[in-house]
Amino acid sequence: MKIIFRSIIPMILLVVLLSMWIPNFIVSSVASADNNPVGSTIGGVEIGDLKGEELKALLTNAVNDWYTQNLTVTGGGTSIEVSSSTFQFDIESTVANYENQVHKSWFAFWKDTPTVHLPLIVFPSEIVKNEISNVSSWDTDLTYNNVQLNAAYLKTDPVEAVVIDVSVLETDRISLSVEPTPEGAMGINELVLALHETVIEPQTAFSMIEKLGDTINLANREAINFVASNLYNAALNINAEILERHSQNEISSYLKPGLEAKVDALASEDLKFSNSLSHPVVLKLIMEEGNLKTEVYTPAKETEVDVTVSQDEQIQPRTITRYSADLAIGQTEQVQVGAKGLRVSVYRTAFDEQKLVSRDYYPPVDRIIVKSSKQPEVQTPSENLNNDPAYQVDLDGDGFPDTDATNGNGQNDESTTPSSGSKNPGSNASSNSANDDAEEENLPPGSYYDKGGNLITPK
């Protein structure tokens, strides 16, 4: 009896195991007969049921397509472009790793083949790592890992750099200016936010238009030029190499003449300068109580910089006189206040060497006045005598006073006095010429009339 019971127990266990294995075996056989499940990916590429050389060819084509676009790394206001061709992939090892993970032992033939998502194996690249290390505001190792991960999955989206705390770069302040905001400037806050804490690497160029991008359209001309002038002044004080700068050609209400700048995106007039220091610099722009505070920091100060402005010449304004019949007799109005012009030179001293930075000319503003063109009515002496009874005589005895048109005989004296309504051209011409000569003699020295009839008087 014991022998029969012992033989029945193994049979029962075998039936139970078969009941558990047969359904799984059927499903597993139908779903994955060749151990390459649909749905698995390598480097973001769905591989279907490919294997071996076919799988290697698929991945090689995907990598070649990825090589057609460069990889952009951005963070902390700085962006670099990494050539995708600098990345090299180990496709052979990647396929072997995949086949290892989906392979099943003979004794586990009833198990489902797993779905896997593997990255491509990327060889280390010192070239990429060095390019990332050139940006001092980035954590080199963490940013490099992000770049390698994007490459391993053949992603083309910009890679987000890991930005370190820029305060570690703010050891020494090498430039400071505080300027009141000019009237009419709109959009300064937007420009300041876009430029604040900009890091400029050594031997790297800064472009105001490129840095601001579309933000520049949020401000008007006065605000753009005001911010550009403060940045230009800061660039001079950190011994930056000035690559492009345009003068406003008029004396502004802020900074000294020669220290201002103009930026016009539509006219392709930019402000560009290069960080010539051996350390990165950090631009800090802050609005404080209507003033723009512009600071530049660096980890280590390298030299003292002195910027001086020399006024080479003052140009006096002209006085332009215009005439108007709308003004009363003798009335004069000033419609434009004159201002002196300047010629200035800007010098910068660094490492005990003085260099000329720029020469600028600011034309004078003419003084414009308007005078009345009306003249007072003046009676001639002859008219006064004729109307005065004391000078009226009756030489012909007819009982009436004689007139200019008659002599003592009551006849017209055409030889001495022209008849009423007649003109003496020669006499008038002589009179006009004399008046013109007298008027020119009364003009201030150096004055003249321009083609428009305006009297130009040098001051």
C-alpha cells in the first residue's frame, strides 16, 4: 500500500506541472519564435524582429542620418554647437549586448522573451569634453554626461547644460556704473532681464543683438541705445577688445561724450566686444530706483584700467535768422536753442600702456530765431512839407497854394518833378542799390543770406 501511494504522488505532481507549462508554452511559441520581440528599441530606433547583420545595418543607417545635424548645448545664457561627427558608436558591442539580454536558456524555454530598450554604446570623446570645459559656468562632467546620453539615443533636441552657481565667478568687481534712465526710454526692464548674469568666456565675443534676440523688439530706440552705452562703457573698463561700436553723433544726457553707443538691428549696427582676459567675466545689470546699475565681475582681477576722454575742440553754433509776417513789428522769437559741438578722443590705459580707442565728432546745434518781416510806415520829407501850411505858397496869384506839379507860372514842370503816377527807373534803381548796400554794411561780420533767405550769423 505504501509503495502504491509513493508512485501516485510523483504522477500527481507531473500532471500539475504540465497543466501550468502547456498554456505558457503555446503563447510563448506564438509570440516569439525567434527570440527577437517586436517593440524593443536600440538608440531610440525600433528594431522589430531584425537580428545579426540586418540589425547592424539598420543602426548604422540611423547613426548616419543623425550625423547630418549638429548637437546644441545651452545653459546660463551660453550656447555652443558640437559637431555630431565627433561622436563614435560601437554598434558591434551594442548588438551583442542586445542579443545577450533577449537570449533564453534551453531550460527556460517556457518564459516570454523580454522587451528591452537599450542605448547605443558611445565611445568617450575628449574633443566634446574639452569644448564643454571651455564654458566655465557649466559643470563639465555632468554636462558631458547629458551630451553623451543624448547621443546614445540619437536625440537632436538641444542639450541642457548643468549650470554652476555663477557667484563663484564673482570674486572681484572690475567695473561699475550707475546712470539715471533717460526720459522716453521704454522697455529697459526687458533688456536688463535678458542681459543679467551673462557670462562671457575668455577670448569669446559678445554681440548685443545676438544675445537679446527677439527681446530687442520690446524696447524703443532710446532704451536700446541707453543700455548699449552702459555695456560699451563697461567693456572699456574691463579692457575688452572693441570689435564693433557706433556713435550716436549727439551728446546724450548720460555718460561722457565718446562713451556712448548706438545699436540698430534693422541697420545691422551692433555692439560687439571680446573678453581679452584669461578669466570669464559676468555681466550684472540691475534697475534700482530709476537708475541702471551695470557691474562686471571676474574670478581674479588682472590689471587696473583707466579710461579718459579728451575734449579736443569746441565748435560754436551758428545763428540762423528767419523772417515771418505772422509776428508783430519788432517782435523776435527763438525757436531752437543752440548748443556747442565737440571733437573728443577716448584713451584707455592698461598694463601701463595708453592706447587711442576712438575719435568722435558731435556737430553743434544751430540757434534759430524768427523776426518780424513787417516794417513801420515812414513819411518822406517832401510829403511833410506839402502838408505843412507854413510851406504852402501862392506864387501864381490864383488864390490857391502851388503844388509839386506846377511852377510859378501855373504850368507843369516836367523837367524837375515827375508827373503824378510816373516813375523814374534810374532814380529808383539807384535808391534800391543804395539801400541794399547799406543793409549789407549793417550785417554782423561773417554773416550772409542763404538761398532760402535765412540770415546766417556765426556766433
